[in-house]
Amino acid sequence: MNATPTPQATATAAIDGRAIQAQFASLTSDRDKFQTETATLQTKLVQQQSQIQIQRQRQLHLSTTIQSRTTILGESEQSLRLLIDEEKRLRRQYSAEGSEIVSLVNVISQREETVTESK
């Protein structure tokens, strides 16, 4: 048997070979596009992760600032309460001392009257 291909078989093989080459070229192009898109997406992902990290740092800073200011406010409120309590205590003390002074003035006035009457 002779293994020589017929002209029709040769033409069909040539057409099939070109079709395979075209498919390979198309697949290669698709692969290149996919790799480009993958690289672009990876770049975007890194940028987004960086932005997320920056936002987390800002949130931590704000949280720390708020906590610090809340602590300061609480301490200020406590100090203010102590000052108010001290003011109330001093007012009571001065009121008591004022009453004592009035009493002493009354006693002195009575003694002066007694001394004046005895003369």
C-alpha cells in the first residue's frame, strides 16, 4: 500500500493546521489579556489594602484621641466637683465664722452697755 496522501487530504490537513494555528494564536492572545488583567487587579488590590491600612491607623488614632479626651474630661469633671464641694465647705465655714463674729459683736456690745450703765 502506498502511504502518499491525496491532494484533497493534503489540502484538508493544511486547512486544519491553519485552523489550529489560529486557535493557538487566539488562546495565546486570551492568555496575555488575562495576565494583564490579573496584574492590574493585583495592583488595585495592593492599593486598596494600603488604603484600608491607612484608614485603620486613622481610626486607631481617633479612638485613642477620643479615649484620652474622655479621660481628661472625666478628670476635669471630678476636679470641678471637688472644687464645688470645697466651695460649699468654705461657705459653710465662713457662714459659721460670720455667725460667731456677730455673736461676739453682740456680746461686746452688751458688755459695753453694761460698762456704760455702771458708770
